Amino acid sequence: MRSFQPSPSTMPEQLRIRRWLQTLWPFLLEYRGRVAAAMVCLLVAKLASVGMPFLLKHQIDHLDQTGVLSADWWVGFPLALLLAYGLVRFLTVFAGEVRDLLFGRVTERVMRRMSLTLFRHLHSLSLAFHLNRQTGALQRDIERGTNGISFLMRFLIFNIVPTLLELVLVIGLLLANYPPVFALITALAVVLYVAYSIKVTEWRTRYVREANQMDSSTHARALDSLLNYETVKFFTAEEREAAAYDESLARWETARRMNRLSLFTLNSGQALVISVAMAAMLMSAAHYVLAGEMTLGDFALVNAFMFQLFLPLNFLGFIYREIKASVANIERMFELLDEEPAVADDGRKTLEVRDGWVQFRDVSFDYGNGRPILSHLNLTLEAGRTLALVGGSGAGKSTITRLLFRFYDPVSGSVEIDGQTLTDVTQTSLREHIGIVPQDTVLFNDTLRSNLLYARPDATDDELADVVRMASLERLISQCPDGLETVVGERGLKLSGGEKQRIAIARMLLKRPSVMVFDEATSSLDSETERAIMAEIRRVSSGHTSLIIAHRLSTIVDADDIAVMENGQIVERGTHSVLLAQKGRYAQLWAAQHSGEQDAPADH
């Protein structure tokens, strides 16, 4: 089990950034050669950029000393200085481009690795986490988090550190070559600029977070509505959905407006500091030129230095703002990485199934809301036999399936397969031995073939054909123009409920697990197809440990054993005939369903 980590939102920001860099550092080391080459290019570019104003100064001084244009003007023309100036300017740009080219692959690899790490982590989290999450918002958090990592890496390494280096070089050169007033004005302007940027950016960060939250919420609201398109139409709720979406957009608009206002305040203040500093520098330079203590070249050098200095400084302000925004984005991503699975995969053994004997020993369970679902449940699925589980809604039937797959752990008691407690084995090995046909079948937006092969990608065409026949899918496939290559649509919306369930049955049969679970597997089928599939289920499950959760009792009359659940406990157990003879709860359910079927009007 992983050690506890404080949530990023509760950690000091310096610790958060340090922790994130520690997480990213191993990825950077994979391309240490590229990183080193990029740093060399960075150093070359910065040295060249600091040298350009000096070349410009010497050009102007040389031209000023040459005087009036004459016939032999070319003798005094500073051709070498001009060519050197052009070469250094090109070198500045070229070195920067090479740096970005070298480091681009490193950034993309880190984004790929982090995205994959988060994707795997999300799949490792428990069912409870995903039941309480909005997929659309989750997707936006991941997208912004990876983009934030990219920005943080590129600009923190190649913009903030180089800009600070350039500031130190420029102030040092001004102090060494000119009166102290120039270095003093520059240093004072830098301090004021940085202090103002930090203060205002801290203030506006909360608006960035609010805008991000509203963006995620709005995206999730739209995605949820579109995924439930048919339900919206059934209840003519288009206007209600539009109103709810607009309300979410209004909150997003307000957050963005405050974000923009705070950005205006920041940019305006930064521009004022830069303008006052540049004016003071140029006035001082003009004074010294008129006093004969500086040349026109020196005036141009000071002017060029100021432009060259405040351009990256202004960019540094932008970088700091964006880093703060990236921090807000990344912290959501790392909060997801800090999520601990409610059911830790701490089993050290591999499940070895010999017979497929399943046992629930004194199991009690609730979903954390104080309402007990199972209460001291004792249930045995005998090896190689079929147990049907029946009972009213809320009796705890589906909870048994979730405990068997270890989506949750019991509050007390244990679940075992062949005497091996599920908490002692790895979740992967456990789920490899269990197959399920769920009540609500959701398919991938892919072909029929891909959805079937999801159970076992290495299955042969003959094996695929066998399960297609067993699940009575031949007619569906023959009616599709592209056969098995037909795309089923998002969540399988192009298929009927019965067709999706037949695909789920075929997919489970292709897996051929040791323990088979059918959770209302035929609830969406017509009577004729249901009888045919139940016959195939009985044939395929013969010799396997099988659990059938059923609503229609007529489908499980041939089960080896039937257990009746009420209030989280087994109240009756036996064969169909034995339970009818007892005239208990099962007999009541049978009579109610049998009466309902007789009273139902005939189909025309």
C-alpha cells in the first residue's frame, strides 16, 4: 500500500512544485543527452543576445567618427561589425530553435508517460471512485494537467532561469561600464516588476481556479446531456437541458470575466513599471551624451539593453502568470494520482482455481451510507454447479457480484474461491477466472468483432464463430452490411438492448472463465430468444461454477440450486420443486409472476 501523501491543495506551493519536479525528473533523465545539448544551445543564445548591443554600439560610434560621406566611404564602413551583428542575431534565433527542437521530444515523452501513468492509475481505482466522478470533468482535468506539465517544463527550464541569468549579466555589464545610476534603475525596476507581478498573480490565481472548475463543470454537463440524448427526447427536456447548460455557462462567464479583469490589472501595472524605467534610463543616457561622458553608441546600447532586458522580463511576467495557472491545473492532476483505491490490490498470491468452489463466510456489507446491504451472509456456490439467486430489488443480489469481483471488500467476513481468501490474491488473477454478463451492457464505439474479442484478443475465427452461434448472433451479423466489422456506436447505441446482451453473453463465453456470473443476463430479450440462450447458458455452464441472478423465475427452474435473498440474507434455498413445496417466499414470488404472465394480454 502506498504511503500517505498530503493532498496537493493542502501543501505549500513550494513543496507542491518540488514534488512535481521530483515526479518528472526520472522522465527527464531518459533523455539526459538531449537536455544537456538543449542547455548548451540556451547558453549560446543568451551570450549572443547580450553581445548584440555591444556590436550595435561600436557600429554607431564608428559611423559617427567617420563623418560626412566621401568617395572612399567604403574604407570607413564597418562591414565586419555589421556582418558580425547579423551573424550574432541569427545565432540567437537559430540556437533557440535548435534548443526547442531538441527539448520538444523530451517534453512530449514526459506528457506521454504522465498521461499513461494517470490512465493506469484511474483504472486501478475502485468502483466507488468512478461512480462518484463526472467523466467529462475528469477528462478536462487530465487534458489541462498534461498541458500544464508541458508548459511548466518548457518555460521553467528554458525561460525563467535564462531570463534571470540575462538580468544578472546586463546589470553587471551596466555597472562595470557606465555610471551606477543605470544599474540602479534597472535593479529597482526589476524588483518592483517582480514584486508587483507576484502580488497581483497571487490575487488572481483563485479566479483562474474558479474558471477551470466552471470549465470542467460545463464540459461535464454538456457531455452528460449528450450521452443521454434519448432520455432527453423521451421527456421533451431539451429546454430544461439548455437552461441548465446556460446556467453553467453563466457561472463560467462570470469566472472568466473576473479572470480577465485581474489580467488587465496585472498587465497595466507591469507596463507602467517598464515604461517609467525605460524613460528614466533614456533620460539619464541623454544627459550623459550631452555632457560628453557617453557616446551616441552608448546611448543606443543602453536603449537596446533596456528593450532586450524588459522584453524577457515582460515575458517572465507572462511566464509567472502561466506557471501559476499551470500549477492550478497540475494540482488537479496530482490530486487524481493521490487518490487511493478504496480496495487496495495488496494480495501477493496468484489465484489458482482447481474446482471453482466459491464461499461467502459471515459477510456483512454496506456502501458507507449506514444502510446495511448484506448481514452475516453465508452462501456457497458448489464447484461445477449452477446456483440461481432470486429476490426483490434491493435484496443485495448485485452486491454479491461486486464483492466476488472485489470491487468492494466486506465490512466483515470473507469471500473465498477454493479456500483462497480474495484479499490474499491479486485482483488481476481473480478477475481472469471470473466472467460476467452484466445487466447493463455497455460496448465500445468499435466493431462487433473488436467488442467480442475484448474478452480474449487471441481467440481464433472458429472460436469466435462458436460463441456467435451460442449467443444467437447470426441473424444480427447477417443483417449488418459490414457483418462483424459493423461499428456499434458510442456505448453500443446503434444496437437494441437484447442485441447488446447477446454480445455480452458471447463475449463472456469466449473468455471461458472458471466461474460464470449472469446478472439478469436475459432481462432485455424476448421469450423465444431467452429460452434459446438460457438453453445455451445451461449447456456452456455445465461443469462450471455458475451464479445466475434472475428476475424471471421461469428461466432458472432447471438450476441445480436456488437461493432466495431478503434483507441481505439467504432466507430459503433448494431446488425449484423443493422451494415450491415449502410454500414460502419463493412460492409467493413464483405465484405472483405466474399469475402476471397469465393475466398479460396476448401479443397480436
